[in-house]
Amino acid sequence: MARLSLTPTSKLISSGFVWLLWIVLGFLTSHTHADTGLTVPQRVMLSPNWDTQELSISWLGGGATTFDLIILRTEFNQTVFYETVSPTVNKVSGLHQWTWTSVNPLECTSLSVKIRSKDGQYTSEWSQTETLQGNDHPNSEQSVKAFPQDKVLPVGANITFCCIMDEGMVFDKIKYDGNATNVTRLSRRTYSTTVSNLVASRQSGSNMLCLPEDKGKLYGAVVFVGYPPLPIDFKCETYDLSSAVCQWGKGRDTHLHGSQRGTRYFVNNRDCSEVNQDVGQKEATCTLDTWEGNWTLVAKNLLGQYSLTDTAELSQRVCPVAPDRLSVVADAWNASLSWHWKYDSYSSLALVCQVEITATEDGKLIKRVFSGVGLRSVFLSDLYPDERYSVKVRCGAQQNFWKWGKWSELSSFKTNIYVPDTPDAWIWLNTDNTGKVVWKPLTRRQSHGKLTQYEVFLWSPEENRALAPAVTLPPNTWSMPVNLTEIAFFSNNGNIVANVTARNDAGSSPPARVHLTSVEPLAASRIVNTDQGFPLFWENNANATCGYVVEWLDAFCPQDCPVEWIKLPAGTTNVSIQSDMFQPGVRYNLSLYSCSSDTRELLKRWQGYAQELVPSVALTLSASQQNADILLTWKEIPLVNRRGFLLGYNIYNSTGYQFKLLENVSDPETMSYTAKDFAKGFTKGTFKFTVKAYTAAGENTGTTATVTIEPYADWLILEILTSLGLVTLLLAIVTFTCYKKRKWVKKAFYPDIPEPKLPSDWPRTRGPLDVKPSPHSMVCVVETPEYDCIKEMLVAIPEEDEDDEGQGIGDESVDTDEPTSLRYYNQVVDERPIRPRFPDSSASSISSMSSAHTDVTYTGIQTSGSSLVLQLDPQGSSECHQPQLDQSVSYGGGGYRPQMQPRAPSDDMGLPSPESFLEPQAACSGGYKPQGSWHFDSPVDAAEMGSLAPSLGSPTSVASTQFLLPDGEENTGEKRQLSSSAASWLTNLLSSTKP
């Protein structure tokens, strides 16, 4: 296989090929530029605007309309701007110019600029690099190291700061208004940060700080953030009827202040800024010498400008100046006010003026309005004597009223004194015709000057003379005691009038007249206070020529009570009484008097509370037992302690935690209450009763009384007797009913038992009955394959007829295979037919009664609840023979259960052993249960009878006296004995119905 070997000759050939390729490409490129006509831009110049951060770039040549422009940060050679631009061209000089705005201040770092011509896809060579030196250049001599300085920006704008660190200084961070910012490094020593959405700055501006790590030297810059001006309410008016004064509001705060950054104002191109530089001033003014009729306001600052216009006629914008040099001439009830005008032109101007008068003592304000041509003075009436006032005036044009002018300065004056007003006098009498003449103190405005004294004198209108010298009282005394009994002694007809006057330095007041006459008391009606006071209504009285007087005072005041009153004109029929005297919980008497020229008359009286309260004291309560009742008694609450109209009492019973309302006693005059049937019980108990008085305001705390209940014996006796009577009545009704219905009761509960059928020759006479043993006693086997266990009766299996002959009777021996017969004697107890003791006794056995003695043969016994099944003859013969017991025994439930083994041995009797019989089990419920044991009726008889003894006590013998009781129920014997007496009584009762 051929191998390619590299030799030095091949390396030289390859290197030459690369150089040849570069030469060809350069030739083609030169050929391309030469063909397109593009030239390299020449004379590139940079002109920075440091305030606006704009860089103006200009050049010559290029032969194209578009150019590629690239701007680099010189130190790090980072591209800041690279775009194709279309500059403007000066057609005369051929200079191309384009402006670039930098985000960062131009002072922050040096910038390099290169340009090349571009025509579609063809470009020229890059121009020579032109560099704008920044302050981070090592040869820079600028002392400022932070930019921009004192920049003014609108609210919401963004700004980029930069810091230039000194050589050897390590940069730490930049803070704006105390907050650290994110920093970008522009050059080896320059760092910049951008703050967005600027807020309004303080008057001193917002600060940016450059912090080095050593904190030894700080750099910083200040920026001012605010708003452009926005003036409002631009209006022009005249004061002197010739010049114009324009006013406007400055509007919102621009946050830019000072001569360089503050707002400047111009009105019709006249600079009005100097007089409006006060920061706290909200309004601005500008005065123009002549009235021009049209005005334009221009407000501007570094962020913008705003303009307003106004137009008006001179007569429509007249605003008079404040009156000057006010003077007052005062009298007791009025005063004259005059002033001067600053401009003489007002003498022909129709003016309207407003005068404000203020009373110094109480601050009461009085406004008066006056008008006239060239108005300079006014007359002030309805003032009060001896009163100090202050007054001020302002005016406006009467025609084409524009607005009120400014207020004048205050002027003070005082009116003269005058005689006092007539006192408001009244009389209050006690029940003994003693009392006092009272009058209301005169106020300062009623006194018309300082009072010196009061005078009271008694006058007789009939005799037209004074009954006694006048009594002089000091100005702080407002009553004088009187005694009508003594005064009547000096007058012939008893019509006396008390005159009361007040005196000051100006003289005495007109007298107040009060008729000193007693009145008859009237019953008072109840009245309820409302939010407007006590509403009083009455009918008009023709005798009330001088009106009415309503008097009120404390209803429980005993002597010399403070009284208040009000006088009403004639014709009045209602009034609402309100007074500072009214206190909650106090009852007041209100009286209506008619006033005439010669007397007074009491027309009506009321009683009421300004506000009702609950009674202030509790009741005095006592409780006592009266038989089965509890009597509660209490004493009346004093009127002064009721503090409201008493409506009644609530009576409560408290048992444990329960508080139960027993009764509401709505009559406040009731002083007792009886709680019925509280002692009915048989046990001793304690009860608490609380009685609370109540008014419209509610209940008081109440009083509690405790009473211990003793058992009431009469109720106990009555209840016992009642119970006994009811039981007796019930028993009598039952007895009477049973007696009346005795036949039905006997038939229903104790029916007759059928008598046995006896032969007609049955001896009825008393005599011995010979019972001999039967010579033959065979068990007649009756085939009874089925048996109904529901039947509860004994079934007698009849024997074969025996021979009536007397064979074998006597002392002859008896075969032991036959059952033993018992001999008994028939005794007739009474003449009535013999009744069997048990309903089925007639079926228990069949006796042969052919002679005086009777042979009783024990045959097979079968109960209703069980059957003894014996082995039958295979041939099914019905002949009687001695049975052989089968090994299997069938029993019925609840049937007869054989007796226990008697004491006598069964061997002597020749009977089968009892153990040979299996004890039957109950198969039917409710069957007969045998006795657990039985005994002979008589031991003597048993001894005499010998071998017959075992059968004497047998419950299967007709001579047995043993009761067939269930086994294991011996404990019920007592219960049966208890009921035996009642059963015997019922049996005797029912037996009485027998014929």
C-alpha cells in the first residue's frame, strides 16, 4: 500500500498557498471598495453636552447615506452602542452629524467612537478611533468624583449615578437616600448604579454617596426631584378703580426651591417672581399699573411651564380696600360709627358695608348691613346699657358686586348705664299664712349697671297709701319674709300689694307688684315628664287679665322652700316647663295661678317627677303562719323615699336557686298578702319571701323574710279520714254488688259440682259400713294407645264384677298378689245429698255397694297428665289378670307422679317393690305433682289394721285425709293458710245460696 510522506518541500508549498489566498482576497476587497465608491469617514469629531449627557458625533466624507457607528468603553473595550444610523448632512459643508444620549454621565469613563460607510451589504473601512476622555483617566485633574451633580428630574423618572474612586482606594458600595443599591463596574476605577421611579425630594434634595471600604473619604452627588408648576385660580381685580392686582394660587408644591430651581411667574410678560419666593406662601400676587382687561399668567421651572388667562371689565372687579380710622360715639342703647377711605374715588362709588358688633362679656355677635354712595358712617341701635363692644367694617361695590373687601381693624367702645329692668317678683306662702316675697336676681343686662340695693314696700290700692316704710335690702338678697296675719291688721279690706324695685347709679326700676292673698289648696293631678319638660294644659280663664303664673317647687319641702315660677301672657293655654332645678327622683308640685289687677287665683295643680327612680329604701316586712297560709305584712314607704309614683309590689318566693314570682299587687295602698296553702305538707319546711316595691323605673332591692312552716295536723287528720272513708265506701260497694249478684258470682267463680249417682236403696241412716277386702283384685288392662295430656282428671278403670257371696270374708288369709281393701263405715253427716269433694272423685274408683259393707278395690289410676302403659296380652285379650310390668314406661308431661315409698316394708304386703317402678317425668305442663311424703291418719289405727296400715294414709285411698300437694311446695303453705280464711268466707257466702 502506498504511503503519503510529508517532507519539508510539501510544507513550503502549503505555506505559500495560504499566503497566495490572502493576497487574492485583499485584491478582491480593494476591487470591491473601488467599485462601490464607499470611502472611509474622515475628521471624526466628538462634542459632549455634560448636562444632558448627549454626545454629538460629526464627520466628513463616506460617500453613503447610512453609517455603522460603534461606541466602546475605552478601558474595558466594552461595546456600549453599535447600530446603523442615518445622520443629518449639511449640504453646504458636507458635514454628517448624529447625536447619542448616554445612560451614564459622560464624565464617568472614556468612550471610543469609530464610523464606517455602509451601502446595503457593502461597507468601507472603519475610521480612525476618536476617544472622549472621562474623568477616570489617569491624567484627569477633575476633583469631582461623583456624577451627575445637582440634577433636576421629575417625579417617577430614573437616574444613573457613577463614582470614580481614587487610585489605591477600594470600592465598597453606593447609597441613595440611605439605601444601598446594585452596582455595575464601568472601568477600573468607575462604578455606576441606577435608581428607578424617583419620589419627590426634600427641599435640600436627595443624596447619593460613594463609600470606600476604609470610610476615610466620601464622595457624593445631590439630585432634586419635583413637579412642574401648576397654578390655579388666576383672577385680576382693582382696589383704586384704575390699577389691576392679579392673584392666583400656587397649587401643588413643586419641591423645587431657590432662584435657580424655583418657579418663576410672569403676568403679561412682567416678571413677578421676586415677590412670590416665600416657600410657605400659598397665594401669589402681581400689581399692574393700568387696567388692561386681558391677562396671561405663565409659571415655569426646570421641569416645565403652565399658563392661565383672565378677562374682565373694570366695573365688574371692584374690591374696596379696608375702611380706616374707625371712631364710635356711644349712648346707653345705641352708638354712631364712622370711618375714612384711602382713595377719594370712593366718594362717588355706591357701596354696601357689613358691620359686625361683638359683645365682649359673652361673645354674642351682631351683624348689620348698610348701603350708600361713598358710605362713611352708620348708626348702631338696640345695644345694651353698660356693655362693652368691639366693631369692625368691610365693604363691597353695590352694583356688579364682586366680593367683600378686607375687614377693618377692630374698634372698641362701651355704652352708658341705665335704670334697671322691673324685677320678676312672686310670693310663696306656708300653710300658716307666713311666707316670703321673692324675686329673681337681675342679670347684668337687666341691671343696666351695677345694682346698689333693692327696695320692698307694702301698698294698699284701696287706700292708696303705704302700709309700712320701705325695706331696703342689699343687691345679693332676693326675698323678704311676710306674715299675712299681721299685715291684715294694718289694712281695712285685706287687699295688700308688695312693690319691689331695684336701684343703680342711674335710678330705680319700675316696681314689680305682687298681691299678698292666700289661696285655697286644690287636689293635685299626676303628670309625666317628657323630653320637652312637663307639659301643662288648661282652659283659658277670663279673669286672667294680666296673664298666668306657673309655680313649681319640691313637694316635700316643709318650710321656706326655694320656689321658681314663670309668667305667661294672657290667652296662653299650655306650656312645657323645663328648669335646671329639676332633679331625678324628686317630686315637684306645679301650680297654675291666674293674675288680675286686684288678686291672684289658684286654677290647677300637678305633681310629677322630672325622672322617676326606684324606691331608695326597702320595705319593713314581716311573715307569719296562719293555719295553712303565710301572711306577709309590710309598712308603707315614706313619700320622700319613693322617688317615683309607686305602682305596686312584686312578691317572690325563693326556694334554693329559684326565684319565683308569686303575685303582683298592683294596688300601692295594699300592705299585706296571704300566700295560700303553704303548710299543706306533713313535714317541717323553711320558705323565703321577698317583697319589692316598684315604680315606672323598676323594682327596688326588696326585703326578704324567712318563715319556718310547722306541719298542719288538721290536714293530716282530714286526709286520713278521707282515705278511710273512700276505702269503706269502696268495700261497701263491692260487698253490696257481690250480694246482689251472688248467683252470678257463684256460677262464675264457684259453680256446683255434680252429685254422684247413688242407688235408691243407699242407706241414709247412720251405721257402720263394713269394708272388706276384695277376694280378687285384678288390674284390668285397658288398651289406651293414645292419651290427651291436656285433660286433667283421673280415669277409673272398672274392675270385673265380684261375687257377692261372702266367701273369703273374715279372717281368712288374702292372697298377697291382690291389693288390700280397706273397710270403712258410712256415716251420714246430714240429710243433704252427699257431694263429692273433688269434681272427678266419682271417677276415681267404682265401689260395690250391694251390702252394708262395701269392698273398695284399687284399680289402675290414670291422671290427666300421664299414662302408665302396661304390657298387653299378645292376643289382645281384654280379660283381667295380674299384670307384669314392662321395662319401658311412657309418661305424659305434667301427669300424676306416684307417692314416695311408705314406711312399712313392701315385702309384708306382697306388693311389688316401689323401686321397680321408674319415677315418671313431666311431659305436659300444669300436671299434678305428688306430695313429698305422707303419713298415717292415725298411728293407733295403723297398729290395729296390721297389714292394711300402709294403705290408710295413701292418697289413693278413699279414706285418706292427705292433700295432694306438689312436691317441693311446702313453703307455700303459709300463703295458702293466709288465703284460707278469705276462701272460707267466700265459700260460706256462696254456700248460703244453696236450697
